[in-house]
Amino acid sequence: MDNGLYLPAKIQEDHFNKIKDLFASERPEEIPHRLMSLLEVFDHFKIDIAVTGESGAGKSSLINAILRLNPDDTGAAPTGAVETTKNATMYQNPNLPHIRLWDLPGMGTPSFASKSYVTTMNFDLYDMFMVVMSERVRENNMLLIDEIEQRKKPFYFIRTKIDNDLRRKKSKFSQISALDQMRQDCEKYLKEKKLDPHVFLVSSHETEKYEMQKLMDTFKDDVFQFRAQLFSDFLDKMLHGGWIKARYATNHIQQTGKLETEDITALQDMYKRTGFGAAKVSVVLEALSHFQLDVAVLGETGSGVSSLVNALIGLKNEECGAASVSVSNPAMSLGYPDVRFWDISGIEGVIDYSMYEMKQHLNCYDFYIIIVSDWQKARHLKLAKAVEELRKHYLLVQTKIDCHLQTQSDLCCGETEIPDGLRAQYSQKLQMAKLSAQQMFLINSLDRCAFDFVGLETALSSDLNTVRTSAFAYYISKTVRKYK
């Protein structure tokens, strides 16, 4: 398969062949609109995940850790030694509005007795479960799993407060053997029921240790696949299941707020006009789940392109797998699934020779991080304008800000005054250049906790989620056109 001038294929050949067959009779220019209309509705589709377990197991703390919130942050789930959750409460990450986490009251308290808990909580409302336990597997944990299995719904089994457990066992066991024993204790009861779900050992307070990151990465990958399956199943019932199944499925989707009425109407109209039903939608979503988004990290020689790429994928410069000056292989990370970061330094050689050639090269990528290094020559402004002419999105980054601040150390200013002044100054320059981007991220690639690095990652995650749909739609249109 022809995969373009510079980059490897963005979709595996078997998935692409299915897409190609699907759109064989379509006019290529109509494909982007049709795909984006469908995927816009899919983007609205909500998935409901219940976090359940005994009272005091650490459910609320786990939700805060997943949402990266401190207990006293606005929007955080209340935590405490006493029972704090009285009703099922919904929480969302602003960058992932289609995922709804439900903090269910603890099982086995006077308010929520074990026998009536599942009926009271109405497990049928939820699509997936996180069964949370601490210290040891108890009978109530297995009762919950039995009820979830009866409904044939997926679940994770999560043991929390691992940090507390290890402190108690420190004198008797090594950490590795203690963690291994905890895992065996969890898996023993699951194997007795011939179950093999994901098991995670986590601490909601020491999130950088144990398996919290593994939980986050697995969840991010699983939830897309499962949400796509739910969406396809709903379409199958609504469009092909007969009027009774269709009515039940539609009522359930509306009552749980997974889709608005206008979204359901849009799907029905699309099917009437184009025959785009559940089977075709399933092919599209499967291809989308494997679509590789290409992000170009651009900068002049010595601007810190490789260091920034390494920081984004969570590697130090000297570690195995860290980015080098080569642009032949992209960098990838579980933190950004299906995203390829391309290390492109030395852009001054191309820009100063031919801006036209630079623009042709840029068009291969879906998103751009542009590093600012020389305001006088303003090559970053030329790059930004070229990207805007391509109608694509970018972020502007000033690297090595720590070195810049050291040169200003003789000024009698507060710790935040100089960075704040720089942000205001850069924002004004961007306005004068008439760029759509009005924000400059000030970072030190060697310290991901300093300056604007967290803000950069938040903006990057949000923007990549936004551009993925359009990038996928136009890539399919462009590639299908080659086979016409």
C-alpha cells in the first residue's frame, strides 16, 4: 500500500482494506463529511463506569487519582475515614467528557446492606465496573463479581492502599515478594470462578509507584474499544433488531443520557440516506482505534527538540529508547496511545532555503509542536503561519526556560514575575503576528513538574482528541482516492 511520501502507513493494511471496500462506491470528496458526521455522534456517546466495593476500600480516593485531583481540589470526590458517599455520584475528566465515572456508596454498611446492594445501586445502568478492595479479598467482593458476571459486563479488580500494606509487611517480606503474594491472593479467588480480568495493585496517594500508571494506560486503551463495541451494539439493535429491541435500546440510551435525541435522529437519518448501519460503523470504529496520529516536534538546531520528545514520552535523554537526531523512526508512549512523535530539528536549513518545500513536508503530519528559539529570525512564526495555511493545529513552546531565567537572576523580581512577564510579552508578539495561537508554553524539558509542562500536556491531550477525527476522515478520503 502506498503510505505517502515520508511516513509509514497510518492504518494497518487489513483494516485499511476493509475501509477501502466499504467506501468503494462512494465519491472521495463526500467521505470526510460522512465520516465526521458519524464520528461527531460517536464522540457524544457516553460510557458509564461504576466504581464499587466495600465501604472504606478507597473508591473515592481512586477516582481522584484517576482524575488527577487532590482531595481538596474543586470537583474532587470527598474522602474520609467515615462513610462519605451516600448516593451514586458522577465524575468526569474535562478532557474525556464521554467517560463517566460513578462513585457508588460502599457495600456492607447499615445504609447499604449486602443483600440489597446490587438492586439498590441498579447495576444494569452501568457498562463497566471497577471492583475496589483493600487488605484482603472478602466475601462481598466476590458477591459483586458474581453479579457483574451474570450481566456479562467487563470489570477490573483493583486492590488499593498498597503503600499501607507494604509498610505493615516491611519487616517480613521484600517488596517484590509481598506484591507477588498480594496478586496471588487476588487471582486465587478469580481463578476459582474461571475468571481472568485485569488485576491492579495501586496506591491512590503514591500514584507514581506500583501499578497506577499501568491501570491508567490499560483503561485508556480498553475504554475506547469497549465504547466502540457498545455504540455498534446499540446501532445494531436500533436499526436491525426489530421494533421491540429498537424501542428498548433507544429508551435506555435516552434515559441514561448516553446520547441526545438529535444524535439518535441523525443516526437514523444517516442510515436511511446511505445505508450506513451497524456493520459499516463497526468497520470505521475499528479502523479509527488503530489510526496513528503523527505529531511533528519542530525546532532549530540546539533548540531542544529531542529533549522535549523524550519528556513527552516519559524518558530521560540517556535512557534506552530516548529520541536521537534521526527522523527515520517516531517515538511512541503508552501515555499517548496511537500517537507518533517525530523529532524534526534543524528546520532552519529547509526554511531558509525554501518555505514552499517546508510546507510540503509539513503537510504529512496531523499536528505540530513548534519550539521557539530565535525571536529575531522568527522562524517559528513562519512555521505557525504555514501550518495555519494548511488548516491544521499547533502549539508553541519556549524550551530551556530555566536557562533563560538564570540570565535574569540579577533582577529584583518575585519567583513568578519574570515567567508571567514573558507570557504576557510573548502573547502580545503572537497577536501582532496575527496568529490564531495566543499562548506560549514555557517549559524545562528536564523537569516535567516545573513551569508550564503540565499545562502543555493537558492542552496536547485535548487537542489530539479533537483533531483525531478530522485527520482520520481526510486520510481515508485521500487514500481511497488513489484506488479510484
